[in-house]
Amino acid sequence: MPLLVLPGTASLSSFRLNRLLDDLRPQLPALSGLQVLDFYLVDADDAPLAELRQLVGPGPDAFPASRLTRFVVPRVGTLSPWASKATDIARVCGLSGVRRIERGRAYLFEGLGELPASALKVLHDPMTESVLDSTEALQHVFDVPERRPLRTVDVLAQGARALEIANGEWGLALSADEIAYLAKHYLDAGKNPTDAELMMFAQVNSEHCRHKIFNAEFTVDGETQPHSLFGMIRMTHAATPGGVLSAYSDNSAVVEGHTAMRLFADADHVYRGHDEPVHILMKVETHNHPTGISPHPGAATGAGGEIRDEAATGTGSRPKAGLAGFTVANLRIPGFEQPWEAPLSRPTRMASALDIMIEAPLGAAAYNNEFGRPNLNGYFRSFEAITPDGRNRGYHKPIMIAGGYGNIRAQHVQKREVVEGAPLIVLGGPAMLIGLGGGAASSMATGSSHEALDFASVQRANPELERRCQEVIDACWALGDDNPILSIHDVGAGGISNALPELVHADDRGGLFQLRDVLAADPSLSPMEIWCNESQERYVIALKPDGLDMLARACERERCPYAVVGTATARRQLVVEDALSGQPPVDMPMPVLLGKPPRMQRSSRRETPVTEPLVTANLDLNEAARRLLQLPGIASKQFLITIGDRTVGGLTVRDQMVGPWQVPVADCAVTATGFEATTGEAMAMGERPLLALLDAGASSRMAVGEAITNIASASIAQLSDVRLSANWMAACGQGDEDARLFDAVKAIGEELCPKLGIAIPVGKDSLSMKAVWSEDGKPQTQTAPVSAIISAFAPVADVRKTLTPQLRLDAGATRLLLIDLGNRKNRLGGSALAQVYGQVGQTPPDLDHPEQLITAFDLIQYLNGKGQILALHDRSDGGLFVTLAEMAFAGHCGFTADLGFGEAAAALFSEELGWVLQVRESDAEAIVRRGKAAGVAITDIGPVEASDTLSFTRNGELLLSAKRSELHKLWAETSHRIALLRDNPDCVREEFDAVGEPSDPGLSMSLSFDVDAAPAVFTAKPKVAILREQGVNGHIEMAYAFNAAGFESVDVHMSDVLEGRVSLAGFTGLAACGGFSYGDVLGAGQGWAKTILFSQRGRDEFARFLADPRKFALGVCNGCQMFAALKDIVPGAAAWPAFRRNRSEQFEARWSLVEVLQSKSILFDGMAGSKLPIAVAHGEGRAVFDAEGDLARLKAAGQLAMRYLDHQGRVTTSYPFNPNGSPEGITSVCNDDGRVTILMPHAERTIHGVTGSWWPQAFAGKTPWFRMFQNARKWVG
């Protein structure tokens, strides 16, 4: 049967189409019009056209024949994540004849007879897409080439020379020592290596995987050093091992957490609380090379790989909260170029810094969002310059950081012995020709490999599948001591060729594997490609011999692919058999694969940096302030933050957005240990790479100091409770960079952290931070400074005492106190001030007295415990000026700050470590005295004022004065300019117009009910089905909300219903949860709804339940979208809207003001008239009605339940107050008897009183949104 080609509707909104036309017209002056349509390719034996059309949506029967048309499809020979999920929907809907559904875009040009090749670059991403010129060509998109054979290298005849040729042609990145090592092994063994063996060896032993430089012997200035880099890092743990449960031996480090009630579903699928220690695991990864080549998938898979690292810790755990960071070259935003952004050359094979910052954050955010992990912390820095020594320094090869923490049960911290005969499993998706050779590629300077190999090392992301895998892992660890997992690893660099040997190696085992048992989506893959590809969303697991049945049941329920691919053997030989060819692709001794080739030797000499003094004598302070506020490292990070869900999981205490005006200035992230806990976890970051141009040791010390000054805003019992992840970036082998790296590591590993009593139990390195290219025939090189990215993690003693930078006007007369750990040295070398004037300077700030940092940290914790600190912010990029300005932005107020004596620019802009505290005037003098007695310099620098003016004086002389609202606008403009290039410009301008507005009163709350009163008290626990489909991720917080209200929450998967294992008749309530069912392909919630409507059993189950007057239902976010698509079987829901893409065309995560309306909804009984904040997190929340008059009909019938307000309390369609553009702010409706309520915002995520980005008051127990769930229990009776 030929492929079906089904044209769809418009791919692009008007603003995106106009943007595309603007890009094309300079090349195509004759272009008179352009239409862009989605279309669908269906490969099926027998699939009814009517049902397929119902599945994919409406569209014309054919494309117009008269226009020049180009078809953009996923790169031929690949399988897109979209196709994987859409095909899943078709199969669950019973369309068993469908083998694959793929989506493409058709470009229909008017006025053109031909299309030049240059225009194609505007239409597609060649790394992930192909362009075809006819519908006939589309017929071959799914063609499968012949299976590629196993290759061998004739070492027996040609010796090492054969390996050298393969090394170059295949991009293996083997060193000369490794080639000699392999040649000797194969000559001794009398056999020729296969390509699978060589590719496996290259990945397993790449710098990316084996960290050869960090384990190397260093000679610096002719002196052999006694410790390796890794050895010095290990000194920190040796000096302070207390509370560290696992270090250096697993995918993450684990430290002791607090005891709390942890909620999860037991084996009977009932959600119960478990009081137990909740330990904390932590990991931070980099994904620099893939992000530089293809930013969106590169950053997405970076986030996904780090999430898998966390889940694969011990014998299984759950990721909890994430962080992300980006360091790039100068942005050069068109029309917003900055004076310090010199027009330097760049490698065209790599994405530009601006493209990276438009696309990569979306990739990382999308992965976290779809998986269901809040991203709560991060950083963004840009740098590129010709330094005084004439070298091109910067980040054309970017840094992409992905990290976070999770929780693990005590009995699962350590991996267990992989016993002989243990079944070896690959859990997750099928093998595809994706990311081949990524480990080796990441170990090379970007630009030094072949372009085709760059493509081969780019990966694709399917977070919905990773969520399914996580649910299987959760089901295993929820069994406690009966967990069937002995050991688990994520599949990353090198694919299963790295992960499976790693799985058995720890216990001195070998493995026997069957290649053809590995799931593969591409029958053309060679044995090497099956064994070595880096397809994402996979784990390898060693099971107890009797554990397979349990795992199989969990996988069947979650629809999660898995395969038993081998068994562990006592013989330390790695054997991979191929039933098709009979020739083993791999037959290699484990000691050869994972043995010890000759230890690397590194030799380097320190060079004295060439420096020039930073001249500040005639500096225009106003101009300096303007430049600093628009430097990406200082400017608002709003465009990076609101695209990321920060409330999923229901345990977020402190996200990046602060106060009633939601200003992104938080120093650290905080989550609660559990749903009823006041303890928690915190994380923060620090990085000061520009200082390394002057003093690498100072750079890493200051990075540690910044991480500590940031995390100090959380309530932490003692400094030694803080542990660090250290991620190291350097261009090793270039100049004296090896010596600089050595000094940077020694500064904190051997020296600083042992003095501070802080361990570094985890980290990563990326030591090929160099981009090479040619321009006009001349070779070009750019090297990054040594970059230590430090992430701090700690258990939190009391999350209620988390401090923010928001200046307060509700505490009477207050003062600003400066804690100056630089002791008035005010050094400006490597500062942001130097950067914005195209300089570096000479002397950098440093942490000269570690004991002062310890004392000051303890003092802040003491004062916080006494309730004496009202606001706290660290001093970092931009110095005291930026610290105070950001505090005022968050508080919408002013101040007068006196800097005392000294040079004005140094006092304003130096970046010495320290904090600014806001305290009550009545406490200020005593705090200054306490600091002095402890040896900490604290200076009272002035009052906080209820004004819109920020004034800086020096000994009474006015130095700088400006309107807070105007400075806030300057600070927000860089983010605004990037968002203009990415999102709906009308929305972006509306948001920018509102930034810093003095008349904006901010968020507020007024309630029509008593939040502490209980509507009714019952002892029985009616059952509520916590319903989820594959990809749903908001079920745990929903279960807690109903449990807390007196229900028994039961985990119900759609597969349970559709396959008849569970009947909805046994439940009183039904709650459809938020998330990304099927990754939102075919429309958010639409695939979920269609699996119900296409199934007779599913349709009958839901129709009976929804028609029963004794039952109630709630749909939130994805559940709301799903129920809206089921309105034909929801009684009294005929006028309900569908929920479509947000007006901004962006995922929106906001803390929005809403009003509860008088309605028939049983859930909002007694709440009408209340105005309060609520968590919003969706990409498709705009209410769209089928018929004119539907909105009026719902209003007249009392079926409108909630709407968005602006900060003045008015109904709004203005962005961002209305985050999706719904008419009249509508965001919740109910059916005509009020039993079925659907809403897009997430009331269930902020039930626990300590959660929520901002409240005007503290809650002793639950927040006001708990009343919804109490109302449900009252209605049931």
C-alpha cells in the first residue's frame, strides 16, 4: 500500500509566517506569497481514512498543483520523536495496521519558478530535517535501505596502520597509545577487530567517559605533581566525609536528607504516606558539543541524560528538581548590538550564540517540562574577546549545564551485586541511528571532526518515553526491600556498548548478549550501529533472577518498551552474538575493554598573563550602569525562566521568581522534603570564569564562594551540610591551559574546600573547549577560559525561613547592611565592568580568608533563625550596584546607599564576595556589633525608602541616582529582545510595557472564606481514581491533595481501564492529571481523549461514570484538555471550549492572579469572589469555542468557574496577566450540574502551606486552594 499523504492546516501563525517572509525576501524578490501547511505521512496496511483523518485533524484532500512546493520532513532515515508518539496513539486507538505516522511541513510558494539552495537553509535544520521537492519523493521517506554489514579491520595484515586509518575515517578519537594497545591485543589474540569492538572501545575509553586528563600525572613547570586532578577533588571528601552516603562510584552522589512523609503508590496502587529518611542525590552534567551543533535537541538530551543519571543511582530513585546553565559567545542581537561586542569571526558550522540562546533553553525546558521535573535554578553568561595577549577567548563552543537533585530510599543507595545468571535488560526506546560516536565527538575540539560525524553525534529527545521508564523504576523502588533491581545505569555516551559492560564490570562479571534481542526501529542498522548508537531514553538493568515477572508487569502497564538482551557471566568476557549472521560482533575480554592503557602524562608551564590596567578615572557611572544592566550575565533571565514548569511535583518552595511582581532574582532553589514537611533541599550555583584569564585559582575559589553566598539564603544547619558538584571546562593542550586547570582544581580541591569543611562528592569535566575553523583560508581558533561551574546542594532545616532579595516596606523603618568579605579591597579584574568596556583588568577579587566566609555564613544562619533578616542578596556580577538594584526591582521601592570612602567605580562595581541584608532599623546596630565581634566586616549603608529612586552616595556626595522603574526596564531589555525573536512579539511587547511600572500594585489576595476552617469532617475514605495516561506527570501532587482531604487515592493508568483491569465504577471521584500525554502530539490532551473515544470499553466506562449523579470528576491542565475533547460524553458540557496553543506560542509557567466565580461547580462551593494567585504551566491553554455564543451560554448557565485578573483586579486578556489569551480570562468551566470541573491552572500543586512562589501571608497548614478538595469530600458526604 503506498504512503498516505494527508494535508493538514496552517503550520505557522501570522507572526511566524511574516517573520519567515522577512527572512526569505532578500533572497527571493519575486516571492509574492507563501503558505505553510502541516501534512501527515501514514504507512499502513489497512487503516480507514476517516479514522485517520479524525486522528490527525482536518485538512484539504490534496496540495494545490500550481504552486512551487517544497516538503520538509524529519531527516530521511531517522524516526522523529513526534512519529513515535503519534504512532503510539494510533495503536492504542486500535488502528493496528498503522506502522508509522510522520509529520512534515509543506511550503507553497507564489511567484516563484525555482528555489535557490540558499533559501533551503531558512526552511529547515539540516541536522534534523530533509527537504524534498515532490509528493512522489515523499513516497520514499519510509524506505528502508539494506541492512549494513559488520566490518572488520585487517590488523593481522596491516598492523597498527589499519587502526590509524579507521581512527580517522570513523572519528574514533583514539590516541597513539591506545592504537598501539589495541594493535598488540589483536595481534596477540590472532584476530581482527570488528567495527563494533573498535567503536565500543573508543566510546568507553573516550575522554568524555574515562576522564583521562583528570586521572593523568601532571608535570607543571618541570615539577611532577604528587596528585592527579581527581585525586585532589577526592581530598575534599576524605577531609569531610560525614553525611555523604555515596561518592565517586555511581551516576550521582548521595547525602543524608531529613526524615519525612513520602507519598507514593504501593504495590496495590493505593497512594500512602511512608515516614522514612529521604536522602538526597545530586548530579550536574554538561552537553556542550551537541548543543553547539544543534542547540534544541542538544540541550534537550543534555537535560534528559542528567535526569537518567539521577534515576539510575543506587538501585533506582526519583529525580526531583533541576538546574540549567549556558555560557556562550557574544549575542550580537540585531538592532541591539552592544559596545563590547566586537565583530569577531565565528565558525559557521556551529550555531551562533544568539541561535543557541533562542533554541537551547527551549530544548532543556521542554525536556524538563514533559518529563515532569521543575527547573528551579541556573545561570547565563556570554563572553568573547581578544585579550591583551592577542588570543581569541570565548565560548563559540558553548557550555550547556544540566543538573539537579532527587530523592532515594535508604536501602537503595548502594548498588547490589550482579550475580551470575542475572537477566540484563535494556529498558526504554529502540535503537536508531542517533548520536553515533557522541562520546568521542565530545572529546574533540569542535570543528576538528568531519561534518558528517557532527550530525552522527546529534541526538533526539523523547521525554514522554523517559517518563514511562521512570514510572517503571518508581514501581520497582516502591517495593522497598523487594525491589527487583540489582544495579541500574543510564544509557548515554557509547550507548549500550558502554552501559552494559559498565553494568557487569563492577562485580567482575562478563556478559553474554544477543544482538537481535535489542529493540531496533531501523532494520538497516549494522551490528555496530545497534550496539553503539546513543538513542536516548534507555537504561540498562541487572535484575534479580526472579525479578523479571515484576518488571514485565510494570512495563506492560506503563506501555514501556524493554528487552532481555543477555545474562551476566562469571567469565570476564564480553560476547555479543548475532543470530542473523552467526558472526559475533563483539568477543572481547573485559580487562582489555575496561583495563588500564598507559596512564596519560600531561606537561605544562605557567605563563604570566599579559594584562592591562582597568581605567576607571573618567568613567561615566550612568553609562556604566546602563551597560551592566544589559550584559547577559546580569540582565533579567526572564526569557529563560517562564518557559520552564517550576511547580510540577507540588513541592517547590522557592523558584527563581520573587515577590508580588515576580522578578527573577532568587539566589537559590528550595523544595520541601515531602508534602507535610518543613524540611527540604536547596541548590545554588557559582561560576566566575573571566577571573581565570588572570588567576585560575581565584576563579575557582570565587565560584565556590558565589555558590555558598547564594545558598546561604536557605536555612542550613551548618556549612559542612553544603556539598558541591564541580564541573570543569578547559581547552586542554592549548598554551598553558593545562597548568591553569591544575591550579584551579588545586585551589579548591586540595586547599579551600578542606578548610571550609565542604566535600565535592560529584562532578564532571569537558576539556576540549576549543572551536577551530577557517576564514578566508586562514585557520582560526577560539579557546574558552578555564571554567569551574560549581553547584551547591544542601539539606534545609526549615524551608519556611528561606530568604529572598525582595526589599520589604511592611516592617517599619529598615536599613541595608553590607557584609564585605573582600575587606574593602574592591578589586575589579575580570569584572563585568571590565567586560562591558572591552577590557579584562589586572587584579581579580579572591577569597582571601576562608574562615571569614565560614563565620559570615554562620552569622547569617543565626540572624535568619532569629527572624532578623528581612531580605538577603549576594554580591556578584555588577557588584553592589546590581545587588541593590535587583533587591529594589523585587520590592518596587527605593533606597539611598552610601558607599563610604574610596574610588567610586570600585565601590559600586567590584565583585568581591559578600551580601546585602535588609534589617529592621531597631536591629541594625546590634547586628553590626555582632559581626565586628566575630571578625566580619558589616557596614550600615543606608535606608530602604518607599520611593521610585535609587541613590548611591559617597560620604554624602551623590554619585548616581536613577528611577528604579527606568533601571528595571534597562535590566529587562536584553531578555525582552531575545523573546522578541522567539515568541509572539505582541505578547512580548505587552509584557515589557508592564515591567517595573510604578502603578502596578503586584499580586494580592482576598478570600471569601476562612482558610483554616474545615467545611466538614468525615472518617470514611471514598476512593478517587488518580487517572494518568502515558506522559502524565502531575499525579503525585493530585493524589496528595485528595488524600489530605479524606479520600483514598488510587493510581489508575489508562491501560488499566482500556484493558479491563480496573473499572471506574469502583470510584466516587475521578481526577485526570496534568502533564504531556503522548507528548501533546496531535494536540494537547487530544491523543488521550481519542484513545477513549476510539475504544468501546473506554468510551462506555467514561460515559457511565460521567453520567452518574453520585460521581464527580476533575480535570487539570492536560486532564482539562482531555475532558474538553470528551465533551460529547460529558452531560451538560456542549458549550465547553477546546484549549489551543497559547497566544504567545510559548509554554507559559506563571504565578497568576485569578478570581473564583459564582458557579455550579461543587469544587468551588463557598469560594466565589476570592482573588488569589495560582500556578500556571501549559503550552495550550487558550479557550477556543466551537460556536459563537457558547461563552455567553456558559456564563448564563453558571458554568464559568474561574478567570484571570490583572494586578488591579480587573478581568484581562493582556499578557502576561492572562498567560494564554483566553477570552474574558476564562480558565475553568464546569458541566451543567457542577459535578465535572475542568481548569487549566494547577490548584493541586500548592496545597502544602510552604509551597508557592509568593503569598501575602504564611500558612500554618494548607493554602487556600485546599478548599477545592475539601469541598469534594463534603459533597460526597
